[in-house]
Amino acid sequence: MYKKDYALLLMLDEERNMTKAAEKLFISQPNLTYKLRQIETFFNTEIFIRDRSGLIPTPEGELIIKMAKENLRNIETTLDEIQLMEKSIRGTIKLGVASTFGQYILPTILKEFQSIYPEVNFEIITGLSSKIFKHFTAGDVHIAILRGEHVWEEEQYLLVSEPINIVSKTKIDLVELPNHPGIEYEMDSYLKGIVEAWWKDIFTKPSKISMSVHSLETAKEMARVGLGYTILPGICLMNEKELTIQNLYDSNHQLVKRDTWAYCRKKTLHFPPVREFLEYLKEHTSDLTFDYTNTF
């Protein structure tokens, strides 16, 4: 078996759907079916069975998939070590990134970094910090960029402390906030904990949630047309010109903030591209500012 065969099995196991897996592998479904049959012939056993819900690994398939994951990781570790021996700033850096950081901050940093080191490539996973941290501890990524502090005994660096804000079409008297319609969205557990603690610190009445949406961006657009207020991190408001943005302060008049950290392993820093990128990341997030022209 080759590296691409291992990757094929892992994609099938992740998607549990031939069509979706074929799309992500950029091959046709018949070609994917043919390659799977070749692998099954190699092992002389069926790896997946199909039912109405999609693909299900057989017991033998589970064992083969586990082997594929371990072998692929060993291959990638060997490639990393070879690149380390060459002492050059080239190769592939694997990042696990909290969604909003990946959307609002990371693209510019990557563009500037690759203009300096064009032989460095990136593989990026985005999502909630809890999900990304699992990928990181499993060894799937070199650097994890996460919200909040996680239990980790090796390298970690504070990148950004951003304010949390009430966002609305027009200014709201925050004393009256519990009487205004709120728009909630799917927050990561860290941000949700900050907001809930702030609310309990300031108000005795519960919030008046009038609308629930899936994404932060949808909540922002609902607030833009005047459907209510929402509570957003500063990272997604740095270029905002239309909305009214009011910082949160606790009962001691301290600005409420959310922290973003970078995590990595000590041995990973011996890989020149990772070490160089981490230093670049730290340098280019240290000067981020959150000055809103329409903040009250």
C-alpha cells in the first residue's frame, strides 16, 4: 500500500459516503470504488459495507483503518524529520485554528509569510477550540491556535486579548439590555462562559432571547438590520463601519476580554518551518488593535 491508499481509507472513514469522499479526494466515484476494491483484494477482506445511512466499517475494516492512520502518521513524521535534517524553511505546516481567528486574522498572516517563504505549504483544520484541541493532542497538527487556556504541559503563547462587545444597529442603554431582544448563536464553550459570567455579574434578570441562529456572521447581520443585539468578539469587528459597538465591562469597570493562545510541542519547534512560522505569528498578532470608530 501507498500513502495515497491510507489517505483514501481515512477519507472514506471520515465521510462515510462514497460521493462526498470522491469529491474531497478529487477523483470520480467509479475510480474511488475501484481503488477501494483493490485495497480489499490486497487484504482479502471487506473493509466497508453499505446501508441506507452510508458506509460502515466492518470489524476487519476498523483494524485496517487504525493501521492506515498509524502508518500515515509515521510517514508524515518521517518526512518532517527529513525536512528537519535539511535545515531549510520549506515543507508543510499543519495548523488547527479556531474558526473566527482562521476567518479574520489568519489569511493575511499566511499571505505575508508565504511571500517570504514560498516553499512552505499549509494544511489547515478550523472549528471550535474543543475540537481543534483534540486534533492537536492526537498529533494531527503542528500548531493549535485556540480560544482560552487548555491543560498543556509544553509550549503555549498568548497571541491576542480581544474585547467582547454588545453589537446593535443603534446605541442601547446597557442598563436596559435585559429588556431588549437578543440574538444568540453557536458560541464555543469558552466565549459562552465569559458572556454568562458577565451577565450574572451585571444583571439579575435573564436575557430576552428573541432569535437563535447558527453562525456568528448571521447574528451580526440580524443585528445590522435592527432585529436585536448580539454579543460578539472584537476580532470580527475590526473593519466594521456601520454597527454600534459597545465594550463589555464587569462590575469592577474592567474590560471583558477573550484570549487566544498558540500551542505546540517542544520537539515540533526543531522543525524549521514551524519554528519560523510560530515566531512570525507571535510578532504579527502582538500589535493587533481593536479601536472601533463607533464604540461608545
